[in-house]
Amino acid sequence: MSYSPLDLTIGLLGRQVPFASQKLRWNDGHTTILPMVLGEGKVNVCDAVDIPIIRFMADFPTSTSASKHVLHLSQDALGRKDILNTVGNALSESLPVVIRGVAHDKLHGSITNDYLEEKFAISRHRPVCIHDVKIRSIDHVHPTMDGTIKSFLESTNDPNEIQCILDIPLAQVVMPKSLRNLDHGLVHGWNQTTHSVAIVSNVHPHNFTVKGWGMAHHAGFLTYPHHDAEGTLTWVRMEVGVKFWAVFRPKSRRDDRSHLQNIATRLANFTVHKAWLKANCDAEVVTLMAGDILIQPPGTMHAVYTPVASFATGGHFYHYGCMHLTELARYIDAEVADSTTNQVLEHTLETVRRMVIAIPYLAPSICMHL
């Protein structure tokens, strides 16, 4: 499935972004704005880092059903008896999986407080940590400010603000029914061991709260290249809006941890290492529209550009077939985590221990990576 080229700048100029914002045509034909936030001296703070990365991404090949680096499925695949094996095998080979056109609650119009409250029980008064582009341009280590869902949505229509909320806990959010058993950490690690090994100590809430979350973005927000922390798999469903999700894959030496670490650190300082990265990485852009799901293996280096105001749901999980990738990703975290991941998760060892305990009890259908 492919999408017809869209002009994603319509209705934005002068309302959500400055009139002077530049436009960019992507490899798949879509047209977007380039981010613009004026800082000291009326200089666009996005010129130095954000815009060069976005222009680089826009030239990547578009991920299609013919891709060798991403598995593309239609929503009809969710009804197949072998869907868990199909998806699990692809993920174990470090291939992201895209499922197009999955049923979701369609929204006609802008993201509002009423929409978030009705569909996801997200109160407009909920306190949140907001990532701000202008603050990030000054201090990339501490790019956040406190706010509420209401204040974030109000600033959507301020052309001088580009912000996002990366982690809105939504423990009730789950994958489509036929994919829920992909979460081996929960389904096997926790569900099948508490009789043999009772829970007698404190358990970190991340073991369960990271299973479902939401994230909201203003138009023009770039999430820098990174991989997700602690070797988790990540699934994302677009609820409203559009994302250009660029995935990077080493051309060779995919099991060489020093090479993978080198790629991770160079991507984190992209503007200096652009030529080296072109020579050593394949990359393509997955265009995600409302109703599309992306499932990402552990350690997948990716960058995301959100050209219009968007809301997505998703979660983190672990899978027996991907534990070799989890180990590699956690190695890189231990070496250079400050420059390669976007969030610290505190629960990993508790879940992994439970997965180890569950191994003698696993059904024959559950395969480990060999």
C-alpha cells in the first residue's frame, strides 16, 4: 500500500508555523514545512541541526512492500493464523514491521482536549513533561518544561512554539488482539512464573506502565536519531496525523558491537558524520498515516519527523526471539547511553529475570533465536 503525494503544508502557514517557513518535497512526493523557531537575533534555531537532518531524511528511499529492510503487511494479515510467527521472525532478523490501515477511531479536524478525554481518558489537566525545540537548541541535555495537556494543545496554534510530549502513560492501550501475545515479557515472564516464584519484593511500575503510552507532537518536531532504551521492542500506532519514520540499518557487520556502537554515536552527531553514515548505513523512510502500525526490533536506530500536529499510541515489550538484539542494544546503552537513547527504563532486569524463569514452562511453539 502506498499513499498519493500530499501537500502537508495546507492550513499550517501563519497558524501553527510562521508564514516564512520553508517547504520541502520528500522522496515519496509529499510536501512539508521545515521547522522554524526564532531565537536571539531572529535566527531560526532549527537551521543548525534539525533542518540538515530533515533534508537528509527527505532524500532517503521510501519504504515500500518491496523493501529488503522493512516487512510490510496489510491489515488483512492480522487474521492469519501464522501472524505471530510472521511478525516475530521478521523482528528477530532485525526487520521492522509495518501494518497498514488497522482499524482506529478516526478524527476529522484538530486534536482537542475533548478528543483525548473521550477516546483515551487523558485529562486536559494532566501534568506533563513537554519537550521544547527552543529550549533544546540551548540545552539538548535538559530540553523540557512542565505543563499540562491543555497548555500543550493551546501552544499547537502558536507559530513560535514547536513542542512534543513523549510519554503519556496509557496502561489501557494495547496492540491489536492477534498481536498481543508478542509481548513475551508479560505473557510468559510475568503471567507464567508467579506461582513458582512468588512476588515478595517491590516491583518497579515500569514493568507494566510502559506497555502502553501516548505521544503528541506539534507540526515541525524532529526526534533526533537514537535507539530506544534497554533493548526493548517498540510498537506505535498512528491515531491522528503523519510521521516520517526513518530507519537505519548497517550495510555490513551487523553483529559487530564496536561497529554498531560507532554507528550509534555517529548518528547522534549526524551533521559531522554525514558522509561516513551514507557509506556505512542503508536507510529508508516509512510514512505512517492514521491507522498504520510500526513494530520496531531492539536497537533499531531511527529518526522521526512529524510534519503536522499528531497523536500516536504505542508501547514497549520484550520477545524471546529478539533477546540477542536486546543484549546488543543494552551493551550500547551501557557504553554510550547518554547520546543514543531517548528514555531511561528501570524495569528491564526484573522482566528479563522472569523470562528466564519461564523458559522450562514454555510451550513448544515458542522459539528462541539460534
